[in-house]
Amino acid sequence: MIRAFGTAAFGLALCLAAATFDTTSLYVPGVALMIIPLAALAWVRLAARGASVGRAPGPHTVVEDDPWPLRLELRTGILPPPGGELLEPLLGWPVPVAGRWSRRIRINVRFSRRGRRRLDPVVAVVRDPLGLDRVEVAGGEGQELLVLPRIDPVEPVGGGGGSGAPEDKGEQFLPTRRLDRSTAELEIDGLRPYRDGAPASRIHWPAVARSGEMIERRLVAGLDAAPLVVLDAARPASEDALDAAVRAAGSLCRHLARAGGCSILLPGDRRAVEVAQDLGAWPSVHVRLALVEPVHEPPAPVHGGRSGAVIWVSARAWRRGPVALERVVAGSRWLVAPEVPDGLAPAFTVSGCTGVRVDRARRPTRPTRPMGRAA
């Protein structure tokens, strides 16, 4: 608007100069410089008056590299805009809107990194071709979007995959535990309040009938025999390494859960979350994986009474295995990281990470002296 009034003032000055010095040739540019900016100002204001722009609400969550629907709609005012563009941060380029009463855009965008995203509101800019006036029309207050980590397949290395169906193939190079119904019913370690996502077979109906509250059985077999995935986010080598470790932990958790159930220990937690074969607890675990940030302390030590395997997923570059993993007494111990110690044969790969089995360190034994007769 300042440019428009400044240009009109300059045209008025030319007209006054023409009248003062009786120079008729100055009237033509003077009148033109007064009419053009005022006409541009009126056109832009009429086009922006009553204009609206908005982004159609889409899903609040999306998985990495999956399409997210972006729907934009622009409606102008009394007149179509003489010029301008639609500024959408997700597109990365301006969309021209000159001469159109309305404009609709339908496109799918993808996010390559997990985490919480704040989508800024879309802005429609109405201006004249000479740049004399400019009006911005904002659309709403933006939107919150959570990008979930991608789930990748677990691929065996070399001949470690066995021969059979894909689901059986995965169980040859990854430790799984399939609990039958009789074992789950016999190995009971008391009762506890029902947790969202727990299988319905664990509900203790007599206790529910007596107390009126949802009670479930605490199963020792389900806690100790199922594989445990530990996500170590302490001192990652880089952001890309942390993202790879998060994807690997999520992929392993989902893979093992479908194979019979597992548990996962997330950064900051002292108790693992059980993910049963029905994947009832998986959505909440998936959301928490999207919000994992680097921490200073490694995960809490794993109790030594486990009979199932422990899979330690880390974002660090290891020259030797984690000390906390070496102290674990379990069925088997596995290290999954972007860079694993030398000398360990890779068993599988997932999300850019390599999985190796870590054997227990054997303490050197002292040589025994032969028993002899005293002189």
C-alpha cells in the first residue's frame, strides 16, 4: 500500500509541475501514475476481501516414507487476484493463483524422518504484477503431525535363514518363543490390574466377578521366556544412527510379536512393555518410538532371571559389546547396531543395522597343579 500511495503522489507531483510550468507533456505520465496504483490497490483489496484459504484436516499420524494426503483450497473475494501465489511449507514452491476465482491442490507428501512435526498454516498472497500492493491471507493455525518410524523386514545374512515359509524362515535366525495355552495357564505369578492391550485370555474372570474390576493373570512364562528388545539411545553416533536404531527396534519388536510375543524396554523405562501376538500394545509402542530422543544414561540393567533372549539395539558404534549386555544371563544375547564389533559373524540385517550374537565371555581358568607326594 505504501508503494501505491507513493507512486500516486509522484504522479500528482508531475501534474502540479505540468500546471506550474505549463508543460502539457507531463500530464500524461502524471495521470497514469495516479490511476495505475489506485486501480491496482482497489483490485488487490477487492480480490482479498472475503478470500479464504485452508488445508483440509488429514491423519494425525503417518509412517516414514508413506504418502500423507495434502489437500488445499483457495477461494478469492469479489474479483480474481491480478497476481499472487499460494505458499505451502510442505510443497517447497509457490503455486500461482493469478486470474482464478478458486484453486484446489491435491498431492501426497512424504516425510523421511520420524518425530513430531508442526505444520505451519498455508498462506495465500494476493498482489498486483507491479508489486504496488500486497495482501496475505492466512489459513488457520496449523496442524500437529506425528511421523512414526518405518517398519522394515528382517533379512537373514548368508545361509542363516533356513528353508521354509517366510514366517518360519525368520524364526531360524531370531530367537522366538511360542507359548501354548497349557503353559500359560500353569505358570501364573499372581494377579494384577488389567492393562490395555493385554490378551483377553489373561483376564481372571472370578476376580472380576468378585471385585467388579478388570484383573489379569501375571504369567511368568510370558515375562521371562519371550524375547526382550532393549533400545539403547545413549550417546548415539549421529541422528541418522539413532533413527536407524529406532527403526530396527520397532521392526524387531513387530517381527517377534507376530512370531509369538515379545517385550520391549524403551529409553527411560525401568519395566518392559509386553507386546502379544495380537499386537494390542503395538500402537502405543509405535508412538513412543517416534518420540525417542538421545539420552545420557544407558537402559536399566536387565534382571538375570530371564530364560528368553535379550536383543540389545543401540545407536553407537561398538568396538566391543555393551557391558550391560555381557552381564545378562539369558538364553541368548544379541547386539543390533549400525556398526558392530569386528570378529562377530552377522546373522541378520534390519533398517541399516546388523545383528550379531554375543557369546558369554569365558573367564580364564587357573592351571591346576598335579597332586604329588611330599618329599
